[in-house]
Amino acid sequence: MLSFKSLVTKFSALDTRVRKRLFLAVLAVVCVAAWLLTTPAQEAVVALPKPSESKGELVIEPENIFVHVAGAVKHPGVYPAPKGSRIFELIALAGGFATKADQSSVNLARTVEDGEQITILRASESTSTSVGATSATASASKININRATPAELESLPGVGPKLAGRIMDWRTANGGFNHIADLLEVGGIGDKLYAAIKPMVML
């Protein structure tokens, strides 16, 4: 190994410009080493975004539906409501029932669907609807004497197979019945039998 004296001797023998460059290089190395040794290690600080600033953050909100509330309510209109709402809740959003509203015209506990229309009837409307439904039911139960089959005619009181055949023959010969009273022209149907079957037939 070279001794310190030999190194100094060799260094002195170098050209002046070379010695300056070498000296500056050594000085730079020493300064860098000193800076590394004296500077404390710093911890990396990562700033985490706030929840509201995070990209792709999922915001869970209740799913709303829209329902049209019409009829006898104080403020008819289209109202948003949480999915699974019931009719009484939508009526409350519409300001409640109007005067003379028929609260029994709808099932207040029923769950509503998106895009549905809820119509609250007034008492007078409910009565007329009920009467109309009763009349329709009564009409549906009557027998149309222009279209009835022999079996249907035989279901009338006092009408057997022979009389049902006469009714069919009269209908065919005359192109049908123009009036219910035309039944009196069928042989075998008198005033008493006509009065019994008149409420049960139709044209």
C-alpha cells in the first residue's frame, strides 16, 4: 500500500492545473458526503383526498318514483316519493283529501308504482259508479232473446223445450225480435208468463 508521504510526493509532482481539478473533485465529494450525513431522513407525506374529493365516490340516495295524484285531493299533481311508498303517503303529499272525497274509493295501504295515477273519487262519483256497475251486472245476467240458444231460453221460468223451439221459429221467421213485447205473439206465451220472463230478457 502507498504511504501518506508517497501520495503527497506524487500529488506534488502533478501539473498545477491537474492538482486544482483533483482538489476540487475531492472537495465536492467531501461536501456531498457531509450533507448526506448531516441531513435527517424525511418521511414521505402523502396527502389523502377528503371523502368528498375522492374520484369515483359512491353517493347512495333513496330511489325516487313519480306518481300522479288526481281527483278529490287539495293539490292534484305529480309527486316524487321514495320507492315503496303507500297511497296514504302520496295523498298527504298532495295536501290531503278534498271536501266530500270518498276515502274508501282507494286502498290507502296499497304500495304505489312508478308512473302510476291515483284518482280519488268524490262521494257522488262513487255512488254513480256503484249504480252503473250494478246495472251492468244486471244486464249481463239477462238473456238476449235474439241471440239465445234453446238451452238458454229453457232456463227462463215456464219455458220448456217446446216453447223454446217456438221462440226460435218465430225469431227465424220474422228476422228477430224488434221489441220484447213481441214475445206475446209466440204461441204459448200469455200475459202471465210474459210478465214473469220480461225482467229476465233483453234485445
